[in-house]
Amino acid sequence: MENNKSSIGLKVALGIAVVLFLGMAFYSMNLYQESNKVQQDLTEEKQKVMDELSLMASQYDEAIGENEVANQNLIEARARIQGLMDSLKISETNVKSLWRYKQKYASLQKEMDVLLAQNDSLKVSNAYLATSLDSTRVRLEERTMFNDSLLLQNTALAEVVSNAAVLSAVDLKASGVIVRTSGKVIPTERAGRSDKIRVCFIVAKNKLVQAGDQELYIQVIDPKNNIIGLNEQVQFDEVTLNYSLISKFNYENANLNVCEFIAPRGDEDFDEGRYIVNVFNEKDLVSTSEFTLK
């Protein structure tokens, strides 16, 4: 009888032990699963912070790349983000550490909002300045632009811009002339009868040009593409100009009529055909015209 009681007690104790063991195992398993879940959540949260920092770095890279001159504030802020990313990669994945990095991220986010706003303002200012410079450059190019074909009439090239500090020649006209012993000059279209070629133009008034002795270079090209007259050279920086004569005059801040005469070489007659006449202010062509001798 006592043996039976002892056996029953042993079974009861064993049953309790099994229940406790199973309970402990179940509790440990749940605790392990919860721990893994927490660790997984922390890892995902850490990756999320890393992705957000990477996005911030990309925004800084884009802002820095949009500026020809690098913004030092943006570069330094970009470096701070990279440092935080490098630190986060090797940091422990726990709540305390992640909370600290989130705080740093929030601080850097506020800094980025301010810096990018300042950068956008600077870009607007730079864009306005660039537009103004482009507009000024276009106007300057229009003032100095000339017709490369050299076949258009002077009126197409004689636009004067009063606020350009250079002399220009307008109403350019040229022709063959007969020069009488009395000094009388008679225009002619006959090559054989032309004693000289007369080139006349008006030096346009320009208040920005200082009064005094001035000069323009006249170039006359005959039908054989030879430059008649002196055919001498003058150098302006890297540009070499061949000219027929130098027109020298006294400029008094008023329109000035100028006529110059170019004789053929020796006893040669002028060739028949088309002649091109160019007037240069140093290396810049300011007027062009053409005429024909028969």
C-alpha cells in the first residue's frame, strides 16, 4: 500500500516537473522569439536611418554639383553625414545607440533644410546674374558683329551703338574717279579711265570717344583678291591686318565727313570687276561696301 502511494507521489512529482519544464521551455522560446523580433526591428530601424542619411548625402551631392564654385558649407555638411554613416555601420544595434543616431540625424536634417534653402536662394541670384551677363554679352556681340560675306551693302552693317566707346564709319561709298589737273574729281565706272579710287564715309558721333587725333584702316580688295594701295600690315594682338591706307583725322565729338584716295601701283590701270571696301577700327570691321569698274 505504501509502495503504491509512493509510486503515485512520484508520478505526480514527475508530472509537475514535466509541466514546469514544458512551461519553462515555452517561456524561453517565447522570450527568444521576442528577442529575435526586437533585434530584427532594431536592425530594420538602423537600416532605415542609414537609408535616410544616404538620401541626405545624395541631396547634398546634387546641390554641390549644381554650383560651378563649390559651396564650402555644403561640403562640410556632406562630410558630417558621411562620418555619421560610417559610425552607424560599425555601431552596436541597440535601443540606446539607435536613439542617439536618430537624434543626430534629426539635427543634420534641420541643418540641411537651412543650407539647401540658402543654396536655392544663391542659385536664383546666380541665375539672374548669369541672365544679365548673357544679355550684356549678346548686346556686345551685336555691336561688334559684322557680315563675313563682305558682299552686303553698307547699310546692313552700319548700325551704330552710341554707348560703345569705339569709332564707327557709316554711309561708306567708294568708286573710281578721274582727277583733273585743276583738282576737280569726276566719278567714273570705267576701269581704264579711273585715276584713283575714292573712299568716303562719315565718322559717327560718339560721346564716349575722346576728342583728338584718331585713325581708321581702309582696305580695298580688287577683283583678283589683291589689296591695292600700300598693302602694308599691322598687328593687333594675334590678328594681322593688311590695309590699303590709314585714314588719320582730328575727331571733335561730332559727325565727320572723310574722303580718302587710293592710287594704283605704278602706271598700272585698275582691273575690271568688283571691288570690296572695308573700314577697320583696329582689328574690328566697322563698315563694308562694294563697287564695280567696267
